[in-house]
Amino acid sequence: MNMKMYVKRLFVFVLLCCHSHLTSSLSVNMVNNIDYVLEDASPMDIDQISCKPRCSCSLDDTTTFQVISFNTTIFRLRYYNGPLSAVNNPYYDLNITCTTVSPDEYKIGSLPLRIFVRQNNPPVIDNGTSNQDHKRLDSKGPYLPGSIVYSVRAHELENQLPLIFRISSTSPTTNIFQIGQGSGDVTTNVDLREIVLSDVTLTIEVSDSTGKTSQFILFLTILTNKPPNISNLPQTITWEENKPGSNVLIFEPKCVDPDGTLNDPLILTCTITPSSETSKFDVSSKGNWYITAPLDYEKIKQIQITCILSDSYLQSEQKVLTILVLDVNEPPYFVTSLFDCLLEESNAGVSSCFLDIQVGDPEHDSIRSIDVRTASNTGSCIKFRYILATKILTFNADYDLEIERKDKCDIELEAKDEHGLVSSNRAKVHVTITDVNDNTCIPSMPGIVTITNLHTMPHRVATLMARDDDYTDPNNKVTFELVTGQPSEAINHFSVSKNGEIFYFDKIPESNNGKGFALTIKCVDGGRPQRSAEATLLVKYEWTTTTSTTTTTTTTTTPSTTTTVASSSDDPFDNTSFVALFVVLMILLTAGLIGLLVYLIRYRGLCGITPSSSQTLVEKMEPSNKLSNETIYSETREVMPANINNQYRDTYWNNGDFYETGAGHTSSLALTQGSKRLALGPPPSRPRPVFNF
């Protein structure tokens, strides 16, 4: 051994000697010596650690357990983290090290521990077999409310107290029993003589402080009290209404208690329906019933006496004695005799009102019918019938208020019972018939109206009229509105007021001289839903002071309406519509003749005029005054003047093909060149008017 190694060992020996001289061991102990923890426990203190004198303690491994200081001599060993398993990790080896805290003396001590992990077992129930038990109870025990009928006992293997008892379910569902939460005693909530259940099953749960639960089933068989009974009820008897009554026995009840004794009291309780008849009966001390006054069939047809028998704990079923009052047949009567009904004009059976007419009958016979009395109703007021099954009053024939001209009727009704007896009184119904918007307005248009440049604007061109055959306002109140115009620019010059006045309010350019304007005007009534019709007014514009009036009427109706205009004279020319139609036909005939004449002169060379020379003649002719339906109703088109010379060229014009001069077409190349322009001169620049008169 060399010198260096010797010196090193000597140094270690000196240190050990010094350490043994300066330190001594501490006393470290478990207070309660609890060496286990349950596997499903939540963080908790396991035991206390005692260390004397004053010291400081710590745990080598604080993963699952820890040491917490309570004071300088007491510490708590605590489980605080991680799942515990008695199977996978049945114990933990811990080492607690403590040292003094005094600077004058240094001491150290350690305490090795083995903490076991135990399974947390549910409480063990000591009653019965296999956590079940049976008990028989006699309801006459007696078992008063609060009486103990059974006690459940249990203990806890791990001492996880306290134990908690509760009834989790009852079959059948009832609240007859309850259990003490801490005692486990099953007690009654009622006197068992008041119940009729013979078998009750209680499911009882016992839980420890950690929530572990055991289940116990208790079967209770109850010898129940039998309810009393009235053996001669129910029954029905008859009694004539005119039969005098003076303490006449009508009923003697027989009361029976199956399990009672002669000393057990029986209590009979009866009620009379209706209660207004109670004063006509009397009951003796033995429960016998007597009638003391005559019965009235017209007021009460049937009387019921309902009885219940009790033995102070249980009651019998309700038993009924029915008394049928006999009577002779009498006519029915209206309970209420005045009614109001609101109807709309309609076809038969369409409009109706609900009348809850109550008809009484002394014998309560069924009512066969309620009819309208024709003897007291005349004219339009016979067009009604009452339907008993649905309790509605309606028309039995079509009722058009515009034809009947009667909007109020007072009718009488009579009732008949199943035997055909007519009611002793009558019911009066005040019926009001309201107007329905079932007619469309019919506008009346004047003839062709001419306006000139001399009119001062705004100028009232005409005032329209319309007829609506509905009976009342607002159904027959008509207003007007302008729908559209032809040409479309017409609406820029004309307007229509709600009362039918047509105004010319914006000056028409002189270029429109001779043109015609078609204004489509709609008449609308004020009913709901609204109904409307359209008609067309023709207006001619002239740049003169001469005005002419021609009568024509064009009517468009929406929805479609057939209009008949009656003439007040046998002469057809006294009819405005006929005159207007005649004028239009004459204008069309004249225009056709002029067109035919022009065609014959221009293309056939008749009358000594060649086609070439007729061109100049036609160009000099003024446009003829012709008017056709096609012209009036066709869409307005403004024909622009034809372009001449180079005015028709645009960015897509093909230059160099000689069409600018009108010489681009070669007849010999017609098939190869296709459709080409003819080498004709430009057309006249004068625009064609849309309407010519």
C-alpha cells in the first residue's frame, strides 16, 4: 500500500469519527399505524408522522405520496396523485427522512414504510339471504304511520363510514314506506288498514362514504283490510211525477263489511244529483231513504243518489240509485227566441251563419227538425233553411242581392220533436244579407276625340263613365286609371284622374299632325277582391282649329264580362255603338277602294295612266284618311325618314361596290350575287303616319 492510499483512508476515518461525535438519531414514528390506502380513493391523508424534537421531514419519492407539515413535530402522509391499483401495484415502499431544525444540535432519522393498496369493497348487508328477504304484515297489526316494519343492517370492511340507506325503487309505485337514511329502519307513511295493495317490493341501496353501493331487495306481503260494500246497489227505480210523496220508503241499503265485526262502525254517505232535489228526500238513522214531495218531470227527468260506505279506513266503490221520473209527452220549446244572422249573397247553401239554437223538451225527446215558417215569411224572405245537424242557417235558393233588392229579413222558426209535436213558441231570426263584389264595372267610352294645338293645357279631353251593378258602396264605387298608351309616348301627353277625367297636359309636337293615340284605361271598383275592366279611347291630333267627333267604343274586360247595351229606339242610328261601328266600317271600305284604285292605276295602267307616270302621281297624293282595327290596336311605330345619298353609311359600309350610286346590281349575275339592292332612286323622305284619319 503506498503512502497516498494510506493518507486517504486516514482522512475518511477521521471524518466518520467526527460525524459520530456530532450527530445522533431522531425518533420518527407513525401515529395511527395505518399502512394502506383504497384503490379508488380520492386525494386524502393516510396517517400522521411524529418527529421529536422539532424537525423537518421529507419524502424521497413524491410522485404519488407527499409529506405535509402540520407543525414542527407532526407531519401528514398524504396520497395526492395518480391512479391506484391493488392488482397492478399492490404496495408502495416509502422512506421518510427527518432532520432537526435547531442550529445547536444536528440529528437525523428515517422511517421506512410500506403502504398497501386495498380494494374498496361495498358494504356487506347482514339481513336475509343473498341480499334478499321476505316479511308478512297484517294490516290490523296495527301499523300506524311511523311504525317500523323492517330494519336493514350492514357493515363496512374498510370502515368507510357512515353508511347511507335509501329506497331506490318500489313495485308497484307507491309511497307507503320509507327508510331512515342513517338507521336503515323501514317505516310506514300511512295506516296499513287504509291500503289495498297486498304485495310490495322495495329495492334498498346501502352506500359507504366512497360511494360503493350494495343492493338489498325486501318483499313485503300485506294481509290487507277488505273494503265494505253496498250489496243492493246499483239499481234503477221509476217514479211518476204526479205521485204524491209523504215519507214514502223508496230505498233500504244493505251494508256489508267482509272482515269487520259487529262493533266496527260503518259510515254511509250519499249525495243527490241534481242538488236542487235534495229537499224532496229524507234519510233515517239506519240509512233508509224516503221521498217527501212530488217530483217534477218538466224540470228533472232523472235523479241519481250516489252512496259510499266506509269502515273508517277503506271506502266502497261509488254506488248509484237512479230514479227515473215518468211523464206525459209535451211539445218542445225554444230556450232562446231571438237571434241575429249575417249572410253574404250567394248560391244556395254557400253562405251560412252558425246559430246555436237550444230547444228544450219536457220529456227530453230528440228534436227532429227546425223549419222556417213560410206562413209568416213572404217574398225573398222564404229563401232560407235551418240545418239542425250543423246548426247553420243558409239559403235554400240562389240569392242575388242585385235582383232581390232586399238586404234584411225577419224570419220565424218552429221546432218539432221526434213525435211530430210543434214547439209551443217561435224563434225569430233577424237576417242581414251583405253585398258581395260579384259584378265588374262596365266603362262607357266616347267616340274618337280630336284635339288640336289650340287647346290650352291642361285641357280636359273627356269625362268617362262606368256602371257597376253591385248593390252597395264600395263594391259599386268606380275609379279610373291609365294603363298604357299607343304609341307609348301617349302617356307623356295624357293623364286620367280617379273620377274619369282625361286631361291633355303636355303639348304634342307638330310633326304628329294627323296621328292617332290609343289610351287604354281601366275602371276599378272598390270591392274586395277588386274587379276591373279595360277599354280603349281613340284620340286624334290635328294642327288645326277644327275638331270632329266620331263615336266608337272598344271595351276590354278583366275578368271577362258580357255587356249588353239596350237601345231606346228602333232606329239603329240612334244607337251610339252602332254609329261608331258603322263609321269605322265606312272608313275601312273607303281605304280599301282607294288602295285598289291606286294598285290598278300604278301596276295595270288603267284609266290611261301608265305605271311609270303613276309613280309621280302617287307621290303627290296626300295620305288617304283610312282607319282600321289593325292600325288602332297595333304597336305604335315611328317610321324614320329614309336616308339618301351617303346618309345610310356606317362603320361597316363596304366601299367600292358601287351601291352608293344605286348601280351595284347586275341582273345577269343575280344568281351568283344573291340578293342585291335595285338601282332605284331613294324613297320619299316624308314619314308615314301611324294613324291616318
